[in-house]
Amino acid sequence: MQDLNLTPTSLIVLGLIELAGESTPYDLKQAVAMTLGNFWSLQHAQLYSEPERLAGAGYLKERREEGGRRRRHYSITAKGRKALEEWRAAPTERLYELRDLSLLKLFFGADPKDLAQSQLDAHRSKLAEYEGLKKQDPGTEPRGPWLALEAGIGHERESIRFWEGLA
């Protein structure tokens, strides 16, 4: 088994499988939609191809259903856990990538007042969603997802402050 260049997608797959246990690619797609899809975009097709690639290199173990749809179920191996631990332990100086269509329009001269109300509505809605999730925190789950949620709440509050200033 060869070592791979682990990409952010590789690490997302390893991390989600570590959190959830054995998972199908469809399970991964659902998990992304409900969690980290709020702050990290990736193509869903990658969630179907990447587990197979990781299994071929020994980071995941594959179990195939005998009958029916013969779905592939993946679980993390010791090699996968080690790679994930090494990645988590390594600090990063990279800043997040911001891809905001409204800011792109502002940059190219759009009227801020024309954009402000729709942006305020969108950010207020997302903030309400995040705050609803935060109320479900039992305080017993792994803290990483909840810490990321706190960052999302802060981001939405800052976006609201920014757009209110332009409105």
C-alpha cells in the first residue's frame, strides 16, 4: 500500500468516518450537508471517489454489502487515525478562503444598499439556524463541531453588523 498526498478532501473523509464510525459515501454526503458544508465547499462526487482511493492506500477499510445495492461501507484504519492525528497536531497559518458573491459585486461597483437587505435577510436566517443548533449542544459530544459552530455564529454576527452599516 502506498502513501498518498492527503488533500483537504481526504482529511474530511477520514475525519467524518472517525466521528461517525462506518460510513457509506452517501452517509458522508449527508454529514457534509448537515455540518461542515456550512464553511467548507467540496464537490459531492469527491465523497464517492475519495473513500475508495483512501481504502486502496490503507487509510480506510472497505466492506461491501453482499446483496442488494452492494454499497461500500468504510471504516478508518490505524494508518488513517495516525494521519488524521498528525494533521490535527500540525498548526496552520493559512487563513480561510472567502468566496462571497455579494463582496465580489461590491468590489466591482454594485450599489451597497441594493445588496444590503437581501444579505441581511440571508445572514439573519443563517444566524438563527446556527443558534438553533447551538441550543441542542448537550455538552457531551466532541467539542470540535461545536467550536466550529461558535465561529459560524461569530461570522454571521459580523456579517450582519457589516451589512447593517451599508443599509
